Amino acid sequence: MNPSPADPARGGPVEMRILVWEPPRVFERDWRQGIVEDGVVRYEEVAPAYAG
């Protein structure tokens, strides 16, 4: 997918891309911002593991 630029008031410009999109269970994105290291965030819903 195409990068999505943002320009927040504090911290300068941010560029984000969606890396994985598998609704409703997985969403992963990256970001690039000059004041911090590049990063990736992944949200993944999993079934709870019940012991019993």
C-alpha cells in the first residue's frame, strides 16, 4: 500500500505504511520519523488459551 504522510505538531513529519491487513484479526504497520528509530507495530487477535 502507499505511504501515508502525516505532519504532527510535535516531532515533525511521520510516514506510515500498512504491511499486513487481514481483518478482523491482524493489522501491522510501520512508521518513519526523524526523531526516533524506524519501527513496526503488529496487532494480532488470538484465541485465549484456557487451562482447565
